[in-house]
Amino acid sequence: MDNYPQGIFCWSELCTHNWKEGKAFYTSLFDWGYDDQPIGDGIFYTMLQKEGDDIAAMYEMQKEQIQEGVPSSWLTYIAVDDVDHCAIKAKELGAKIIAGPHNVMDAGRMLMFTDPGGATVALWQGKDHKGCKRLSELSTPYWHELATRNSKVSNEFYCALLGWKSEVKPMDNMEYTLFMVDGKPIAGMLEMSSEWPDDVPPHWMIYFAVDDCDSALNKAKKLGAQVCVPSTTVPDVGRFGVLCDPQGLSLIHISEPTRQEAI
């Protein structure tokens, strides 16, 4: 990928409590390479790589945030044509700006906000860095899914902000929303039911594609992860599982798509 059109998820970034341990776990799990880029005294922004191509990144959280109990988490970025215009529109639509819009050196321009439903996401207007170099391949971010407590509000917000279209599909006694760009599904959304713990906030989830969900989960367990949801089959979609990384704070979704031609 050399460029991403508006509305397409383009980058994933892990903010972790322990950069060294986190890097060891993820590079081992997905057979990633890495490029440590210094951003301070003993501080690195690590480009995670597949066959030499940047596909995601990670860095260590500030000590003050760790002491405040801020959990490790993955942040997902959505490509936009004009991040400053989107910042104004997002605020008008009820979002709370966390950071930006601001330049990230010559890489691009970003904005991070909490949507009206309470989920955090970032927007990216790429310059020298457009985003993930490998789209929809194994061992890369493959699918993005919003867990929200108000699907109506979230649906209206993202469609108005990014020009997405939505389509509701019944799935396993629930309604699942597909977000579309140019008629193609690019993300999903589900309503958080009463079964979800009250202390779990709305959030965007990232699924990483693998060729064998069971093997990937077993490998993750050997590397110190805890399996939260065992391999589960979703008819006509594939198999997925959920795990907590060895630091016990960041949830990872593993996906084995049924339609292998999609990856």
C-alpha cells in the first residue's frame, strides 16, 4: 500500500507498559521484524515489520500514566484527506478531542479523540508515512470492530464524519453493523450487551489475521499470554479468539478468516 483513501483503517499502534517485553512477545507471536527508532533518552518508537515492511508500531507508556493505572492498549488510525476539517466536524458531532490535530514531523498529521459513544480512535493524514504497507495479509491487522453501548449514536457519528455507509446484518442472536466504503465492508460494530462488565468502556478492537487460530492461541499461551476467549467459529466468517498479552492489560483478537482469498 502506497496510499489510503479516506475512511480506510491505515495504522495500528501499541502503547505498552513494558516496551522490551511487549516487543519480544509480539515479534515472536507473529514472526515480525522490527526497527527501533530513538525518540528520547532510552526511549524508542518501534516499527513492527513483515518482510521489511512497516505494518504497525509500539512504544512504552510514560511512567506517570502507568502509575495512574492507565492500561496498555492498541490505538487504531483511520485515513482522512483533511484532518483539520475532520477535527472541526468531529467536535460538532460530539467528539472530545484528546490530542491534535498536529504534525508528526514529516510523517503526517494526526488527531486523536473519543467518539460520542466513548471509544477512542485516531485519524491520520499521511505525508511521508501513509500507513501499514501490507493490507489484508496474514500476520497483519485484518479487521476493525467497534464495541459500543449505543450503536445508533456511534453509527450516525462515523457515517457523518467519514462518509461511511452502514448495513445491519443479523448474527448469533444479535445485530451486527458493517461499515462500508465504496460498497466494500471495512469495519464492524456490535452493541455491548448486559453480559459485558460495567467497567469495560466502549472501544475499537483490532483483529490480526492468522492461518490457524488454534495454533496461534497455543503459541501465545506458551509465550505467556492468557486466552480470554477460546477459538470460536462464526459461520461464513471464520474462527477467532481473544487473548491478553503477558502484561495482562492489552486484549488481542486473533482471526482465521474463512475466505482465504480475502487475505
